[in-house]
Amino acid sequence: MARLFHVPLSPFCRKVRLSLAEKKIEVELVEERYWEADPDFLRRNPAGKVPVLRLDGIVMSESAPICEYIEETRPDPVLLPSDPAARLEVRRLVNWFDDKFHNEVTSKLLYERVNKKVMGQGFPDSRNVKDGAKAIKYHLDYMAWLLDHRRWLAGDAMTLADFAAAAHLSSLDYISDVDWNRSDVVKDWYAKIKSRPAFRSILADQVPGFPPPRHYNDLDF
Ligand SMILES: N[C@@H](CCC(=O)N[C@@H](CS)C(=O)NCC(=O)O)C(=O)O
């Protein structure tokens, strides 16, 4: 069986979990406290980062190549279209969320509020939290603009771009940091993706010391 070394609220791990679940690949989840730098874990990924996936006898790291490997070996259902221009758009948006959104929002809110406490690194930096809360508004507005023009973020079909975005937003929703009233189209998109069977394991996550808000796993908000 596949084995994923992860932490529950990591958006990169969540994106891989969503890909695996959408393709109905059974996986054993192993929580990896990467900040404790366990030598066994560092052997699996010398970069010391999660996710790390063991699949087909291969130990893989870096969520984007992992998702593309899953796509290439298990193409059904399709999460990366075959048309080069459509693939480009999916990859652009995966990168948008995992780079820009991550740096401007996830690292400023989730890492300040949760990771610092879990890792014993002190209190949230209020400047960062303020910057993250400001930046998420602009990102939600950009998503709303995309969804005004398309059914899903990268086009007419659900793709890895939707999973990348949903992975970040679901982690932030766990700590009530998403204002779902800002845009109806974004809220509808999230309700649609959240109700997929692939999302179930993510909605069942529990981080000790951080109980999720009631709406977190409510499919109707
Ligand atoms: N580019 C990597 C980023 C993964 C990443 O930054 N994971 C975080 C947890 S959310 C981590 O392991 N950080 C440890 C570190 O940076 O030392 C990917 O897409 O997999």
C-alpha cells in the first residue's frame, strides 16, 4: 500500500492526499514531525520536508512532481489535461497557490498561528498575521475573477489547480481564516470541491490543541 509521510494541515500534503483519494489510491498516512529532524525521515528526504510518498517502490518528495507522477501512472480521472495550453494553465495556477499564495497568506496565517505553537517557537507575529489577513482578500478576489469566467479554476474541468487552491484554503479554514462571505462564486466552488469523497479524510483531521470550527466539516457551511 502507498504510504504518505505528512502533517495534517500542510497544504502540500493535502494536495497529494486529494490527488491520491480522487484516483482511489489507498494510502497509509504517517504523521511526520519534520521539525524534530528524525534521521530516518531525513534519509527519505534530505530536504527535511513533507510530503514524502512511497508508491510503486519509489520514495518521492516535492508535491508537484509527486502529483504529476500519480497523474502519469494513474491517468483516470484526469487531473492534468492533455492539451499543452490547458496544462500550462493548470501548472501556472498550482504554482500560484504553492508559491505566491503560500508565501503571502498560508505562511503568514497558518504557520504563525499553528506551526509556531506546535513547534514551540513562541507566539504569532502580529505584523505577519495582519499582512496575511490583508493578502487573502486579494487572492479570494482573483479566484472570484477566474471563477466568473470558468467552471473550475483552470477551465471547464476540475484539475490539480483546484486541489492546490483547496488544499491551502482548507488548512486556513481549519483555523477560521477564510471569509467565505467575500465571494459567492468562491464559496460555491469550495462547497462543490469539499463535498467530493476525496475530501473526507481532510475534513476528519484533528490537530491536538486546535479544534476546528463547526463549519469546517459542514458540507453546507
Ligand atoms: N515545495 C515543497 C514544499 C513542502 C513544504 O514546504 N513543506 C513544509 C510543511 S507544509 C515543510 O516540510 N517544511 C519544512 C522545512 O521547510 O524545513 C512541496 O511542494 O512539497
